[in-house]
Amino acid sequence: MQIHPYPVPRPATGSGRHYRLFGLLALLLIGLGVSIALHWNERLYFHLTHQWNVSAHDPALRWLPGYGVAIDARPIEGISRNLSAITYDSDLDRLLGVINGGPTEIVALSKRGELLERYPLEGFGDIEGLTYMGGGRVAVSDERAQRISIFQLPTLARSINVSEARFFSLGIGLNGNKGFEGVTYDAVGDRLFIVKERDPRQLYEVRGVAASLDGQLQLAVHDRSDWIASQVFATDLSDIHFDAETGHLILLSDESRLVMELGADGRMLSYRSLNGLFSDLGRSAPQPEGVTLDNDGTLYVVSEPNLFYSFRREEGQPEYHEPEEQQDEITKLSMTEKRHRMIHG
């Protein structure tokens, strides 16, 4: 009798092959479900059809893939945690941020991420968003109450009481800690844009803000959520910035670690990643919560707990050009006239 030192492998049975096929199918379905939930399929489609071919579509002036990191995750001395938003103060050429709790305050920063001044906020709620409106006026968003409060920053740094602010609320779909996460202001159009974080993600446009503050009540609220529902492949929205030079919106996602650019008609134009595996960052931004641009076009992002990032446009990147049929007419217009035409038609 012949003795085999090792067991003789048996042919795979039909049931074994079925189990393997079922397992493979389950893995594919799980992968597809995760891809759809995280919008990876939409991101891939956009990358293949637009981001690789700038000249084939309407290229964006900012063109976010053309920005390279200049300051990577610098901790801000004097701030330990809860850094939540950032905006550019064009009058004093500085940045303003929000610390959300412990205590809540507005902080002034240099463009290299150095702490300059503190403005403690007294009596305010869950402040997550901040925008500079010009002339020392700022607006902040209360996430849970979905309230926008507007007030003057004092010339000398001091505490600011809620009684100094005027406010309006949009109590639509209140759901706790998933409310108004970011706010930004368009000075030429006198418009605030407000983003709701998630469940669902929403975008509102409020017109006539400064005019109403100055005595003539004429607020008009427009729901622009369809822009993000069909175009924005991010699971949440943590901040928003209005780019005065282009008329575009810059959106930030914490969970997806993305900075995205929307055109004036709500079309997605470009994006860049804040994930260390897919970008020039040393490591992924842990919790990006604020985004803004300064007058030089430098892009700034802040992340909890206290990290500061800046990005500059790299040389040789594609520039924006108006469609040829519009160039002759548009080149005759000033930037203000262009923006007025964009808003009012």
C-alpha cells in the first residue's frame, strides 16, 4: 500500500465555489455601498471628466489643484483646542478665527498663523462660523440655534456681549449639533451664504443683509441646497467662503477632507484634497473646520484642535479665461459691474 506523506488535495466542491463567489459578491457590494456613501464614485467621475481636462470645460480661476502647501499644520501658540472657523479681515490685512468653547472667542491671527488679539464672546451660543463683512463688522453663526449674529469688532480688543449684536434665525430643520456650520459674505451683492453641516446638507443665500442693518428691511432668503445635492461629493460641510474675485464659492468638508469650488451657477469647478495620502500635506488634516482666501489669493485652512495651513498657487497652472463669445463685452466691464451683472442679470 502506498502511503502519502501529505494529504491529497480534494477537488473543490460546488458548494465551496458558491461560498467563495458569495463572499466575493458581498465584498463588492460592501465596497460599492461605501463608495456611494462617501461619494467616491462621484469624485472619480468628476476627476475623469473635468479635473483632468481643464480646457474642455469652464475652467475655474482658482483651480484648486494648482495650489501647493506653504504652511503645513502649524500649531497656533496660545490656542490649545476648538479652533473652528477663519475669515480674512481685508481692512487690517489679518485673519480672524473662532474658538468654540472654553471660552468662546474671536481671535485675530497673522497670515502666518500667529496669535495677535482675543475678543471673548459673552452670552453667545454654539458659535461655529465667522465672516468679515467690512468696516469692522462681522457675522457669526450659532450652529444649534441656526442664528446669525452681526456686530462690530471694537477698535481695541475686549469682551463682546451678545447684547451688542443684531440677529436673525432660520429655525428650519433644527437637529442639534448638525446645524449652521459656516457663513460667508458677498459685499458687492450684499448676500450671506450659510451652510448647514449635514442631515441634510443645505445651502442658503440671504440677500439685503447690510441694507436691512442700515435701516431698510429687505431680507430675501433663497434655498440653494440643490447646488450641493447634485454637485458636491462630500459627506458634510464645515465652512464656506465667497471668493470676491471670481464670484465662486469655496466649500470645506471635514469628514471628506476636501476643499471644493462652486461656480456662480452652482456647478462644481475644482477641488483639492486635505488627505495626506492624496495631497502634498505631510499628514491628513485631522478636522478641517475653516477656509478663506486673502486679497493675494492665498488659501487658508484651519483644523481642530489648533492647526494652521496656507496654500499658494503654483506657477504654470492653468488660468481662467472667459468664453470667447463673451470676452469682447466682458473686458469692458469693471469687476463690480461684472459682479452686479452676475447677480442681477
